[in-house]
Amino acid sequence: MISFPFLMATMGATVGLLIAILVFTTVTDSIDCDSLPEEASLECNSAVSTSWLVVSILPIALFFCLFTIFGGVGGGASMRVISISNIEERAKKMERMGVEHILRKTKAKILDRSKRGNELYEINMIPNYPLKYLKYEDPSTANKLYGCFVPSDTKTADEAMAWKFQITEEEYVNDLVFEA
């Protein structure tokens, strides 16, 4: 199925190409390189050829710009926020966007849901390296969702929560009564 961003970018690039060809054809028709001296005529023809090359690249650039604008890069702003290298800045922006929004926009796939309500997701942002993201509620703040990245080899949501507490999964499941 064709996505909306792809469709809009294709239409925009097509319209952009048609406009560029119409404008450029009008301009190049008004340039008479043959009436110039031989050396200037060669440079004039070279400049016209180069400008046709630039015009042919324009729709490709326009396609990618429109594709990004309409959210075609796997979540747009959400992906940019996840890509921020400064941990504190990333955490603040992710909190403002909300865990659910980020998971939806990055097309995260749920891998596991535990009895305690923890959920483990996989985000395919880097080829051949799935990112694991844990969504959970803290009992001390009711109805507020939290999320964090966990090691990529994590298999279950409870294993991810145990990793957060620096204990084993068995200790988390069997011994940890209060999480806050």
C-alpha cells in the first residue's frame, strides 16, 4: 500500500519537475549561444547543459524534502528526538512528546507484556540492530506512563524492568513487592 507521505512527495516532485521544465525551457529558448564568438559559444552551451543537469536533480531533492515534511521518515520528529545524543535533552523532549506518541510514530512493535503491566517494544531505527524500549507505570504516580531504552538482547518486559533495578529477572518477579 502506498503511504500518504510517499504519495504527496511524488505528486509534489512531479509538479515541481513540470514547472522547472516549463520555466527552464522558456529561459533556454531565449538564450542564443550560436551568435556568440566560438569560445564563448562553447562555454554558453556548457552552462546550458549544466543547468539542465541541475533542473533534473531538483525533483529528486523536492521528493525527499516533501517526503520528510509529510512524515515519511519513520516518524519524523519522534525519530529526530530519539536520535538526540545528549541524554538529558532527549529525555526531556521524549517526556513532552509522550511515550505512546513516540511508540506510535516510530511504528514500534510490542514484543512482550508482563502481568505487572510492563511492555517491551522493538524499534527498527538502525538496520540490523533493533532498539528495545520499555514502557511502564510507576505505582507512585498513577496514570503516568514512563519509558526507557533497555539492552537490545532483552527478551521480556520483566527482564527489562529487572535490568533497570540492577537485579535478576527472578528477583524482580519473585521478590520485589514495591517498585517505587
